[in-house]
Amino acid sequence: MGLCFDELGKRRHGSEATLHFCDALYRIYGSEDLSTALGASFAIEHWANAGFWDELIEGFEKLNGKRPSGAKKFRMGFWRFHQALEAQHAAHTMDELEEAITEGLITDELRFQQAARVQA
């Protein structure tokens, strides 16, 4: 990819779609309104479980396949572990949602729903 470590994670490398997603994530997931933040948290956990990790791993495997013979490959252990972990985590978010409702943490159901439905 031609990037050095100190160049990773910089906005200047992001596509328009990636920057839109990151900005929306920051604005909604980091909201000071708890109903909004909880809705975003619920949505992002389910989004991640709905194929994100599969696509990420597939992309790394494709990149590994294109690397020249003898070139260092991306190690996949962490990503595969996190993929399995995320599958369990989505189920736990249902328990967390029940708890948030029971404890009255979601004070504005509409804001919760809007944050959970945001298209990044």
C-alpha cells in the first residue's frame, strides 16, 4: 500500500465515503445525548456483526494473495479472533438494550431510533 506507520489513520487518505462514515460515527456515537449515543452504540455493534469482519478478512486475504512471493503477509489471527468475538458481542447488545430500557436510560425513544438507523 506504500504507507509508513506514521501515515496510517490520517484523514487525507480517506475516501469521501469513509470520511462521511467517520464523521457521522463521531457525531452520533459520541453524542452527549444518552438516548442518541445508546442508539448509535446498538447499531454499530449489529453493523459490525452483519458482515464487516467477514469483508475485512476477505480484503486482507486478497491483499495477501497479491503480495509478491517472499513479501511479508498480513497476520490474520487477531482479525479472525475479533470476528468470532464480535459474533458473540452482538447477542450481548440485546441484553444491554433490555437493561437500558429497564433502567430508564433511553429517555427519548425517537432519538434512539434515529441514531440506530443512521446511514453512514
